[in-house]
Amino acid sequence: MPWDIKYRLHGAGFIFGTNGGVDFFKSVANMRVMNFVADILTVPVWNYDLVINDFEPVVAWACRLRAKECIGLSHQSAVLHKGAPKPKVNSWLGRFVLRYYAPASCHYGFHFKTLGDGFFTPVIRKDIRSIQPEVNEHYSVYLPAYSDEAIVDFLTQYDEVSWQVFSKHNNRSFAYKNVFIQPVNNGEFVQSMASAKGVLCNAGFETPAEALFLKKKLCVLPMRGQYEQLCNAAMLKTMGVPVYTSLGQVDESSFRAWLKDDQVVEVNYPDNTDWIISSIVKPEWCIRTT
């Protein structure tokens, strides 16, 4: 960012596991509850005229406890929208986390499709917008909730294509048969995705949105136990993107059909960030939530 960062807080996040979901025990152990509470009580939100929050719990709860206006500007805000597709699995815990993890006075949201006033298509970063995409023969893979071994075992079944895998579990690069594994690197991942024939990834938000923007074939596997990703997958499925519940549940015939098919999902993600920001400071746009 082009500004000095004044505060760096530990917060409360999740740690990826290796079997398709979050490592619950490591996530809890990493939380540092006492520090988390202390940060909420001491972060000086009262020094600011306007607080904008991207689903971050420390500042959000600091504002809530001090009755400070806080604008939620995030993908999660759109996931909660009544018009956003929801998964068949009805998770009260997932809905609870989305609603109360980072509460806000009002919400603006981003989703793969527009959902009405105050809800927008994804913000695509400049290095993605400026790149000239190509179509080579490899596929880009980012599945951080799976071990390298599980990914390699799965991908080597489809030896008719080349796979470039970006791993959060390995600090060295290596190749095995038709699979090339390398540590996560933003610049190299962008180049790989921009020149890929298709993208296989989890059902997060930024990577699928960027793949769609670059007109890449997309296939997603939502992380197990992540309600937000199940919601994302539900939306992507309505758009024609193949969705599988896990690597072990991938249907071989339909996956091979996806590999052979050259059809992509058409989207229109204009660069309207300036307009969105100017709209946020107008109170009449604020969508109140309880």
C-alpha cells in the first residue's frame, strides 16, 4: 500500500489444513485470545472520522463496543445478501460467523455477479487488469487446504495435460511426472494464471474472480467447513462453473470433459473502484444491518 501502516495486530484468522479444510486446532492455538481482547479495547478507532472495514474483527468489534460508525466493505457482506445463492447445506454456525465475526453499521459487498444497490462486481487488482492473457497448454492450481501429496496423486491421473501447482506447504520447487510444484509466489502465480488454459482452485473470492476476468476456464473445490466458500461455490455454479466437494469426490468423466472443453464463462468486471469509493461517503447509500 502507498501509505505507512500505523498498526499491526495479530487478529484472529484460520490456518489451512492438508485434507481439504481448516486445521481447527492450530487455528484455535494461534488465536491468542487475551491479545485479541486487548487489541479490541485499545485500538484507537475514536481518532478517525470514518472507519472502513474489510471483514476484520479487531477494528469491527472496537467500533461496535464504542458505538462508532463502521462501514463494512467486503465480499462477505455480499455473501449475506438475501439474493445471493446459498448452499444446500444449511450451516447455522457458518451464518453466525459471517454475521458476527466483523459486525458493521452498514454494508457494501462484492460478489461474482451484481445483487442490487450497494453490491458490486469484484475489484480486480491493477497487475491483473494490465496483463495480456495468453492460452498455453498448462493448468494453474491453487488448493492450499490440500497436501502436495494429495494434489499430486490426483493430478497425475490426468497426464494428458501439464499442471503448475502453487503450494503453501513446500518451500522448494520440484516436478513429478506431469505436475510441477512450486512455493506460493504472487508474481509467478499471476504469470501462470494469465497464460494458463484453465484454473483449478478453492472457492475463495479473489482467485476465481481474477480467473474469470482473464477468461480462463475455472473449476473450484470449496474448502471443507468454510460456509463462505460453499456460498461462493453456489454462486459460481449458477454461472456454469464446475464445482466439486473435494478431490476425492471429483467425477472423472465430467472432469475430463472440462479439460477438453474450451468454453469459458463470460463476465463483465469494469474498473469502477473510484465510483464505489465516492459512493461510500454518501450516507444515503449506506445499507443498514442489525
